[in-house]
Amino acid sequence: MTAVALFNWGNVHISRARKRLFLSEDTSKESVLQQVKEAHSWAREEYVKAGKRYEGALKFKPDFYEGLLALGQQQFEQAKLSWYYAIGSEVDLDSWPSTEVLELFNHAEDNMEKGTEMWEEIEGQRIMNLSKPNKERDLLKKMGLDGFFKDVSNEEASEQASNMRSQINLLWGTMLYERSVVEFKLGLLVWKDCLMTSVEKLEQAGASPTDLAVMIKNHIANETNQEGLGFKIDGIVQAWNEMYDDKRWIKGVPSFRLEPLFRRRVPKLHDTLEHL
């Protein structure tokens, strides 16, 4: 229970970090820049707090795969916030200290990988147990109490696992795509490998060949004007989520606790930084 409480607490901080940005009626550039600076500091603190809550949850429950996936998402969003703020502030990328952002991306990917492996193992065991006799459940049925639980068929369990796997790959692929943009802007040659791995993850998530082609074509490396942040994958991801949400959540995923993570929306501050 303690791990779940800390996990939910972390989600509150993530939500706060995504939503906070109230620009006053004074829309002068100086005023906007000051408000954005304050909002950036505030959001960064919220992301740090969220990370501590998720880490705390994992100390109580080391096999808490939801905590690992959420921690990976938090680290990704924090890295993205720092990057958008740097670009919005028009810093000199040649001298800008990028180590922190790249380390956040590294930690995010590590936690995504660990969380996914942990979930795959737990999910495999869950599906295996569905085919085994359950004495407690048989007894409840004999007592006429079978209405208190719902039988899940192997087919339903497999579909739920497929939905979960798709969502994880979508999140992971988005993370890698954003990282490839950062690496390209920083002049790191590994951006190509990162982009190709991103495409593989998004393909596994169910992205169509058309969407993948659009993403590759519009990657900042292929743009004539390479100023700013480049193509926004968030728009496509949000469209996918809205298109498949009804079907996905009717069928369900094995973990309801991850629904807020999978239903993520683009943080308001990111959009503002893009248009500074």
C-alpha cells in the first residue's frame, strides 16, 4: 500500500508540472520571458519531487514495474523540459552543458527497459496461471459468490497484454525520437541509430507506415531550416491516443495505475517555449 501511495503522489507532481502556466494580461516579451522562467523552475521542482516519490515506491516494492515505467517517463519529461527551455532561451548549444539532459535520457531508457522486462515476466506468469485450476475460485463458485470476480479468458488476457505492450512501445519510441532530435542538434552522430530504434518501437506500437514515413521525412535532420525544435512527434502521438483510446480502455490493460501515464498530454509550458 505504501508503494502505491507514493506512486500516486508522484503522479500528482507530474500532473502539476504539466499544467502550471498562467500568463498575465501583460503580454510584453519581457513579462512573458520572466513568467516562463518562473514556470520552468516550478515545473522542474515538481518533476524532481515526482522522481523522488517513484524512487521511494520502488524502495518499498522493488518489483513495482509501474514505478519503473513512471520514473522513466518523469525523467524523459524533465529532460525534455530542460531542452525546450534551452532552445526557447536561444542558448549557444556549443557551450551549453548538455550532460544533465543526456543523463536523464539515459536513465529514462534504462528504467523503461527494466520496467518492460519486469512486466513481461509478471505478465507471462499471469497468463500461465489463467489455465491452471484455482481452488479458491471454484469454491466461491460453488457458494454462489462468483459474481464478486470476473473470469478473464486467455484471449482477453492476451489482448490486454497486447494493448499494454503497444502503449509501452509508443512511450518508448516517442522518447527515442525526441532524443534523436536533441542528439542531432548537439552534433552527436548517434542520432541516426536512436531514430531508427525509435521507428522500430513505434512500428511495434502499431504506427502505420504512412505515419512513420511522415515522422522520418519531417525529422529536423531533413529540414531546410534547422532552427528551433523541429517536427513535433507529440502531435501524432496525441492523435493516436485519441483515435484508439475508446477501444483500448474498453478492452483494458493489465495495470489501471498506468492509465494517467499512457493518457499523457503535451505540457503547456513546452508549447509556450516553442513559440517564444
